[in-house]
Amino acid sequence: MYNVAMDRKKLLNILNNQTLIIWDNLCELYPRLTRYNPPIIELNGRLWRVAGLSHQESNIIELGYKFFAYSPDYAHNMTKVILPHEIIHQADYNLFGLSEAKCGHGIKWQEIMINYGLSPDKHHSMEITR
């Protein structure tokens, strides 16, 4: 698990490994996803309100680095909730296309979240002050 003293490179390694696990689990639920590569994970130090962003057309997910450094509880939430939340946006786009992407947290995204075992919450409750 991530700790505050860990550098960005180690954190990215952990996140990439976790992404592969999440993606493999989603591929078991939705075999059509095996046609697609798992998303690329990037850390963004400027994100402080939004914990993560999914850029579906480019298959990139940005995660707010400050949330990992803020506290161990936030770091845990980032890997166990926010990362799968964003990866499921990518899976939703790959499976159902751009029309579902425009809905953001639409019916199909919610369905995938539930099937993966997560609550289909649109927003997180983590706060970071600037």
C-alpha cells in the first residue's frame, strides 16, 4: 500500500499493477473488454477538487497526486474506490461508446460499478484545501 513518503515512481508502479488487476476483473465480467488495453495512469499534482479524470478517447486516467499525499485514508480511498471508478468510465466507453461517455455517470456506468462490487457514487467526500 502507498504511504506518504513514497515517491511518484513507486506510486505509479503500484497504480499500474492495481489497474491491471481491476482491468482483468472487468474483462471477466465483460469479455469484450479483452479487445482493449487497460488505461494509462498519470498523476496530476494540480487536481485538488477532482480526485480523478478519465479521458476515454485517449485511454488515459489522471489521478490527483495530492490526495495520495494528504493522508493514508485518502490514499486507500484513491486505490480502492477512485481508481476503479475511473477505470470503469473507460470500460463503459469501450463497451458502449461516446453516447454513454457524454452521460458520465449514466445507467451503463452505474451497472458496471454495481457488477464490480462498488456503489455507483458520482462524487467523493475527500476535501483538500489549497
